[in-house]
Amino acid sequence: MLTDDSITIVDLFSGCGGLTAGFHSYRAPGRDGAPFRTVGAVEHDLAAASTYAVNFGEHTGVERIHAGDIEAWDPSVVQERVDVILGGPPCQGFSALNKRNLVADLGDARNVLWREYVRVVRALRPKVFVIENVGRFLDSDEYALLRAETEGPDGLLGEYELTEARVLNAADYGVPQARRRAIVLATRRDVRAAHPRGLTLDYPAPTHTRVPRGGPVPVPGGPGTEDLPVLSPWETVASVFAKAPRATSTNQLPARSCAPLGVDLPGAYRTFELHLGRTPRPMSRLRYEAIPPGGNRNDLPPELSTQAWLRHRSGTGDVMGRLHLDRPSVTIRTEFFKPEKGRYLHPSEHRPITHMEAAHIQGFPEDFRWCGTKLQIARQIGNAVPVGLAAALAGQVYRYLAEVGATAAAPSDAAV
């Protein structure tokens, strides 16, 4: 019988570890400790890799964390069997914010890094793999090529079968952020054959939904209305801003250094130490003060606006916007500290949200540790997969592998 830590993971393009944090936070019903064990990780950004190392190095082994380009990584350094490969190949090339026609553009070097993901899958042959990306990825030629490689025995991934890809909203899984991510799931064909009902890995059912105030609603469909689970309303950012900060706001990180991967960097800092403010220019301060709860640039009087904003009143309402206290956050991006980039003003205070608040919206705990400068840490926070969404995926992977007999879970656990 296998032990609870027997489901092994390799995390590619790991960033600071949002996916890993979610998988490690998952707890199977009636069992102590996480059922997942990470045996390798790859991240080319040194600061992000260092953050990953200080949080997961003791568990994974620092020597198993490759801080460099994936093209230079040899998967054979992983000696154990690998059950799950996770990863989000860099997605900026597919982003809707990119103005080029990238659906037809295969020239962006960031787009073709998914081929390195395929190379690692072929080398390690996991039972299942998970790719996350921006929603636009599903409309790209690269995704079409990925699908083609799984459609016959002669394809590079011919021994895998893709579940029909979906775009999941993190808010549907209890994350106080309306962040939409494309999730691609694949199952090795012999693993599917071992499943009692011949199923591939599927997507987790939502636990939350967008509903008016007044209470939860039942999930539509199902075996019988009397057995339908009940969905909770979306979590709002009120749960984040209700927390009393453990550290006072400051403009600078403490003078501290760390070198988890042998290179000195600022840090490591706990999440609660990232309550980092800015010193706004006088005009910015006046604008913050003039924007009402839930408002944005369109609420500014002409003397506080700009000619561009005045000319384009019908554009996005998120620029210089306050977060709505009774809703999930907008997507936390890498420049969340700049309200001119989106709806990143505090719901009521006259300031942008801090690194700490952004990390909490992403689901990172108070004691998660961060390496790097303010800008490097902001980039890590904005690029991360929300921890709650990753945990939901982890639960689905665990239950599926339990059903095919790949874990020590009891049958009752697999049905939860």
C-alpha cells in the first residue's frame, strides 16, 4: 500500500510556486498531511526560483529546483516515477492585452516554450498533466498543435488523451478574485483504461457562484435535487481587507538578504512584511481622494482628469478604479501597485493596494516567504496561479488517481 505522500509532482515554469502551494495545501478527507510530494521544479527567473526554494526546498530538495531555462534542464535528474506534471508556459504571447494578432503568430519565443513542456512529459511519462494559461491560449495555433499531437499513436503525445479544455474562474473556487485561466488536462491512455468507468481526469466542480445577495443556490443538474450540493456566493475582497495587518505600512522592505540557490537576493520576507505603500505625487493623491467607493477615472472632475481620459469616456472602467468591497477583485497582474493600470485602488483608503494585500487576494498565507526586490516580488505575485484554484485542481487529481488505484485512498475518500 502506498503512503499519503506518494503522488509525485514536477512543476514546470513554477514561478514562485502558486500551483505547488495549492497542491501542498490540499488535504484528503480523514488524512493528515498533503498527499502530494514535489520531486522537481523548473523556473528561469532567479528571484521567483529563490522564492520557490525558500518555501518548498526543504520538502523538494534545493538540488531538485532548476533555476534556469527549461531548454537546459535534463528530466533524467528525476529518479522517481512522476505521477503529475504541472505548469504554465509563459503566457504573455497569448494575452488579450497584447495587441498583435497572436492567434496566427508562432514567432513569439514565449509561445513555443510549451514544446519544452511536451519534451518533459515525453521523458517522464506522468499519469496526468495539467497546463494552465490565459484563456486566449485555447484559440491559438499552439493549442491546436498540442491537440493534434494527442490525436493518434504517431503524435508526440500519442499516449495521452486531452479532456476538453475549459476556462476556469478562480472565483468559482472560493478565491476572492475573478481571474479566468485556461486549464488543459491530459490523461495517459493506460491510466484511463484502469479507471473503473474508463474516464479521463476531469475538472473540479465549482464550490462558489456569482449570485445576488440573499444566499447560496443549488448546482443545476445532478442525480436528484435532494442530493444537490449547495454553492456559496463568491468570496469578496472584504475578507482580505478585514484582516488587521501584522506589520505597519512602509515604503521599503527591511534590509535583509538570502541566498537559497547560492545567489544573494533581498529577503526572505514573510507576506505580512509586504504591506508596502508608495509616496504618490500630489496630483495622484488628489485623484485618489476624488474617486468614490466603486468609482474610477470617469468620476474625476475635468481638472483632475487627463485629455486622453476625457476623450475616451467609453473605455475600460477599471483604470484608476477602486476595488468593490462586495465583489471579488479583478485579476491581480504584475503592476497591481499602479492604479493607472487597472482597478487597484483600496476600496476606501486613498492608496493603491499593497503587495501584502495582493498576495492575500492570490491566496498566499501570511508566512509564505518571498525573495527579491519590490518589483520582482510584485511580478511573482501577479504571475502566480491563485492558490485556491490550484488546491481545487489538486483535489480533483487526488480523487481521480484514487479511483484508478494510484493512491492509498479508501473508496469513500475517492467519492468525496
